[in-house]
Amino acid sequence: MKFARAAALLAAISVVVPFGVPAAAAPIPGVSGLDVAITRVSEKTPVYIVSEQQHQSGQGAPGSNFIQCIDFRVLSRKAVSAVRFTIHFRDTFNNEHFIDVSNNASWNLDRKGSFGSGQVVRANYDPNVTYINDGNQSCWVVPATFSDTGRNNVTKMSIETTQVAFTDGTVWRVGQSFDQAFQPNGTTERIPLNVSQRWLSQGHAPVELTASGTGYDFGGDPQQCVSFRNVSQQVVSSVDFDVAYVDSAGNRLVQRSVGHVGTFTPPVLIEDKCRNVNLGNADTMRRIARAEIMVRHVAFNDGTQWNGGEAFTRVYGNNGDRLASPLFVAASNAPVPLAPNGLPFTGGTPPPVQVFGPGGNPVAPGQRYGAIAVDRTATFAAVATDRDSPGNAAADAVDKCNNQSGGNTCAVKLTFTTSDHCGAIAIRPMQGTPVGFVSTGASQREAESNAITKAGTTDTSILASGCNSP
């Protein structure tokens, strides 16, 4: 319904946060003392937040709330019947604060309708409209009264897609997979990148690759990802890789450099460091068959440097175990694969191509491990699969889950192996508190079915599930 409003209320103030640009702290329109930096969680989701805006509200007591509007695009192949966006408010230390005084929870924004694959739904904010949070509009009234703190303590606000219901009755939640038909920018096709990986400096560099892959980021841009381990005795502050993209005959098509800066302490495994790369035009991209990667330059935190082909002293094997005694590696650029104990051996055979599982994770030889981590509110969950040890699977799952929740709130609830193959966690509310039920299975569907059977109720949903590669 539309109502006439006083001129002062019609002059609504708006803030628009552009996609992909981290926002500096800015005041929420019309709400005194609430200055926040607004971000959107870049988690893969069937409903993508195209843009979001805050507007001054003329509803209720002045300054007691604001209007939050969201434009979104359906990325899934299946049509959507409902979507839930969730707002989290946090302080400087990432402690979450609550605006829903009825149940001490973050604020959910529910939108109902029938939204087709690829459809863009615009909020079309109108200051003459009274928004009543009935799910039929893409603008919502959000209270600005916190139950546990004052407004001045809140410095961050995040908005994310946390739940999507499809028209076929199934429901997606954070961390689950879905059948994607569109990219966030609306494009429907990508040039397939079936790029094998070859590591040219194995055994001859203080930083050793453990996994790599060429693909696309969530925005649809090509990227090169690497995982590596510092096997020297010094902390590395930066590492540069040269990557040559070649065709099936070995002809070089594109040459790129990929650098990473950080604190890379031996022998900590550094996983999934990615950089966007320009792979040329469409014809060139279609011809790329292999990425040949070499460690070109390493800088240490004591100011010393190593350049490709120079000698160095190895202290750790590629598996992270400390050697019985330091190993001096002579200057050489020849590619040398590694023996099972992680030490270089001679033989003249180039390193093997890295194998990846269906989920894009590197497939380790022998037994593989997976883990699922969940935060204490059972809102966030993350899966790590195809890891080489239970500890690495657990640590990776916890890290991914904490990145979603914005704090150190997650713990491992399930681990599974190659023989288990898949794991799943089902949740159901019990006196308002979600309770998890874990199970494994030979397939993702079987693991989820076993978890739901354990829960023993119709009021049950799958929080997260995943599988190691066959």
C-alpha cells in the first residue's frame, strides 16, 4: 500500500555499496551512531546479491530502523520459490551482536515468489511504500536497536544468502552444492579449461608445489591456483611462480607470472592461493592443454633471496616431515620428481600431472580424508575433502567455516575416509536449539539419507555434505 508522507520523509537518504569494492565505514541513513563497513559474503550460492542499498526509514519511531533493499540474480538451473538473506552485525573484534531482541539472533530477510533461472529481481525502492516484511518485496525494515550493546560498538555489517528454496521442494543451505546455470555477471557460457598441470622446479626450489589448478573464480574470470610448502629453514615472505600455458604439442601460448606475499613458515602447507590470469582470447584459451609451473623467485624474511636454478638447503620433505639432516641441493633447473619420502630423486622423468577429483580438489595418493566443520549456532558449515591426513582435513574445514562465520566459532563434527567416501550432517531444532546428526555413506545421497534417518523426524534438513574422490 502507498501512503502520502511529509516532505521530510520523502527526501529519503540512500547508500549504495558497489559490488566487489570493500566499503569503508559509513553511517546507516537516518540511524544516529550506527557507522558500519558493509560487505557481502562471496560464497557460492544459487541466489547472488547483485547490489544492496540502505535507505532512511519513515516507519516507526525516528531513527529506530532503516530500510534494507537487495537486488539479486538466480544462478541455479532450477527456479527459486523463496530466498533468505541474513544480516550480521559485528564489532571490531568480529564478535557478533544481535538486533533481533526476541531471540538474540541475526536478522533474516525472507523473499517469496517465483524466480526463474537467470532472472534478475530488482528492489525498486519507493519512499511512498510501506514495507511490512511479508516476503513479497525486496526491501525490508531492519530494526537498529541492539539487545546486547550500543550502536557505537558495532562497526561491521555483512549480508549473505543463507537459504534458498527451489520450486521442486528442495532447499539449499550455505556450503552445499547446486546446479549452476549462470555466472554472477549473467553470462551463461565459459570456455572449458581442461588444463593439466606440470611442475618444472620440483626438487630444486625452497618452495615446493603440492597442488595446482587452472579454472575460473566465482565472478567468471580465469585464475591460477597453487598450494605449496616452504621446505627450507627460513620463513618466506614472498614467492613468484612463472606459468607457461602450452597446447597439446607443447607450443607456448601464454606466459604469466603469479606472485604471493605473506608469512610462509616452514613446513606449513599453504593451500589454494589463487590469482586471476589473462589467458588471451577465446581461440587461445581453447588451445591451452597444460600449465607448466616453475618457482622463479623466493624472498625470505631476513632479506635474502633465492632465484630459479640456484642452490639451497632443504630441511623438510614435501610431506612436511623434518629430514634427519639438512640436504644441500645443488644449482639446477632440471625438473626432478620426488620419491615417496618427499626427497628428490634422479631419473630424468618430468613430474607427473596433478590429478583432481570431481570437486576440484587435488587427489592425494592412497588413503584420503574429508571433514565437516560447523559453527556453534549450526548456521555455518564447510567441507574439506581429498586431504592427505585427518588433521589437514579438519584444519581446512575449520578454516573455511571460520571464514564464513567471521570468527573462531567452528569445530569439526565429522571426519570420513576413502572407504567411508562421503559424510553428511543433518540438523533439526530441539527446543529452539539446532542439534546435529552425522553419518557417512558410499554416496552423497546415501550419507545424507543416513544422517536424516538418525535424526528421526520430518523437521530435519541437511546442513552440509561432501565426498572424497573415488
